[in-house]
Amino acid sequence: MSEIGGMNIQAIAQKYGTPCVVYDENILRNRLREFTENFRSDVFQTDVIYASKAFNCKAMISLISEYGCGLDVVSGGELYTAYKAGYDCSKIFFHGNNKTPDEIRMALACGVGTIVVDNVMEAEELLNQIKDTDYHVNVFLRINPGIEAHTHKYIVTAHVDSKFGISVLDEEEIREAVKLFGSTDRITFEGLHAHIGSQIFDKQAYTELVKKMFAFAAKMNSEYGTSLTAVNLGGGFAAYYTKADHPVPIQEVCEEILKTSAEENAKYGNPIKRILIEPGRSIVAEAGYNLYTVGYIKKTPNRLYAFVDGGMSDNIRPALYQAEYDAFIAGKEEEEVFADYTIAGKCCESGDLLIQSIPLPEVKKGDILVMKTTGAYGYSMASHYNKLPLPAAVFVRNGEDRCVIERESYDHLISLEK
Ligand code: LLP
């Protein structure tokens, strides 16, 4: 496969330079279609909310809008991008454990539809800002259901001491939040939210989550005087990175969630009218490829290195999570394996290894190394470490390319410096 989206890989590398992040737009579209077509129900209103932290830019947000999806933002910056993309802000869910007063002000002014409140102090801040205005906002309360999905420990977010949400065991805090939401008709307390982790392979985790969420919503409605009608189950659906990964097909997870939701809701007299999911990674990861140019090859006693012109600055995931990736050399897919290579980035950090060991044909200076499945949390977690400019991001579809984020120049790097 020397093509991405019907376009020759070397030609993309030549046109945009390397490193470069390339998205096969048809894969993005297929994923969006899969989610929106499968997460449908006769019983509930269903919403697919794209978690834009996985990859947030105006072009991506326009695609989301085309498929009728909602949008999860977690900062003023993500919100601003959506606003500037012309996205309908009433479909935005604003997340985060420490939304600043300015960010809340901005969300209200932009007409953000839903704020997912993380804690009691945030509820107070929101109440103070909204009570004497004409704004109205829907609110979900982020709870910590205490379910730990089996995934990498750094990205589990729902253990009991998580910084996110209020634990279901912490009744006092939850009652306090309920009281605050109830004290103004500018706020509609619509539902509960939870997110139990990322890169989750276990369908059962969602079954447990649905049970817990419906039970807790019912408990709140009967004991805390709420009228909750919605449950947001967060994201976390796994993507395929390497042969070791066996993600549950999207259709199957959706069916499981819908089936369990209907069963659980019936148990409690059907108070819930709306269910939501928030996939990020599973929409963008597999559509993305990072292109690098190989520089020098170095042999050490135990390794054969191929150095590339990017690294942890454009993809921190291998260094941060020991995340594993597959890769190939453009144009050499049919060649025989020559050796196991370590793919090392160019950052001044010995941990900047993109791939520890991968069998490849003979790698030469000037080759284009293509790392697969880099579409989620790659560009979005990129940094300027070592003052490396951020790469371009390109969408390719049916042989046609369009730049969605320009490659930074050195002047960009110093543009704010005095
Ligand atoms: N909703 C909420 C509230 C979240 O916190 C997240 C991700 C998502 C949805 C989307 O989760 P996804 O479907 O993408 O798994 N940087 C890490 C992943 C951090 C995920 C944080 N929250 C990584 O690169 O693996």
C-alpha cells in the first residue's frame, strides 16, 4: 500500500514535507457513519458526541457537523475552534474538571448547549454567572461510577480517587450540586455523565456502566428529587493499533449499550429518554498516518536504529504510555524483511523511541516511514519540544488532498516572542 486515500505517499511527503499527519478522509467518514447508523434506537433519543480532544481542527469539526454529531470540548481553545468552524454550539458538551471562570463565560456567550459539571465549586461558579442573565444551559453532572475499565493505568479515569467527577459514594456532594442546579430556572439538570477510560476492549465494561448509570439516575430521581432524563456514557471504544489489539466492532458495542439501556430503563419505569456516547479515538485513530523521512541508520551492539525527522514532539504516546504502533516503508511493502529496526525520533530524550522493534525491509536514508493509526491523540498532544515546528495535517480522499492545518515555520515558533 503505497497510497493513502488514493494518493501516492511519496507525493504527499514531497508536497507537504515531513513529518506530516495524513488522514484518509473516507475512513473518517466511514467511522462517523458506523457510529451514527448503529447508535440508533426506537426507545431512546440517541446522540453521538465526538470527543474532539482526540483531534480538533476546523476541518474535522465540519465533518462532525455533516454527520449530525454533537461535539465534546474541554477547553476555551477547543470551543473557539468549533465556534470559528461555524459549528452549532447548542450541540456542544463542555467538559473538564477545572473550567475557568473565563471559559464558562465564553461557553455561555457562545451558546454552548450543555455543560458537564465536574464538581460543586464549578456548579457554584456556573450558578453565579448565569443567575442574573438571559442565558439557559443544560447540565449533566459528571459522576464517578467506580468502574475501572481494563486499560492502560494512566488513562483510566473512573477509579475512586479520580480527579474527574463526583464519586457515587459521595452523597453529600451530589446533593449539594443538585441543590445548586435546582436554585435557578436558567439551568436544566438533564442527566448524568461518566467516562470510564480509554482504549477499552471489554464490552462488559459498558454493560456494567449502563447498569450503574441507570440505577444511579433512578436513585437520584426517587431520593434526591431530580428529574433526570438522560445518561451520557462517555467514550473509550478501542482502536486497532497492532496485531495484539482486538477491538469490539462498533456495531456490537452499540447494540450492547442499546439493549442493556432498554432493559435497565424498563426496570425503573423508563425515566431515561436520551442516551449519549462520546467516541474520540475510535473515530480518528485508524484514519491517521504519520509520515517521516528516514535520516541516519545507526548500529549499536544490540539495536539497529532508523532515525526519523519527527518523534515525541508529534507523537508522545509511545514515550508516555508505551503505546505500540505498526509501520511500513512507502514503496517497499513487498520487499523481504531485512532486520528488526528501532525507530527513534530526533528529540533530545533517550525515551524518544517511536517503535521499539519492528521487522522492516532494508531501510535507507531518504525513505518515507509511515506510522499507522496515529490519528488520535497524536497531533492533539504534540508539543514544540526542542523547538520543532508542528507538522502539517492533510486530508486525502479519492486521490485528492487538502491541507487542513499548515506546517509551522520557524517564524511561527518565535511569533509571540519579544
Ligand atoms: N469523553 C470524555 C469525558 C473523555 O474524557 C474522553 C477522553 C472521551 C470522551 C473520549 O475517549 P476516547 O473515545 O477517545 O477513548 N491521551 C490518551 C487518551 C486520553 C483520553 C481522555 N479522555 C491517549 O492518548 O491514549
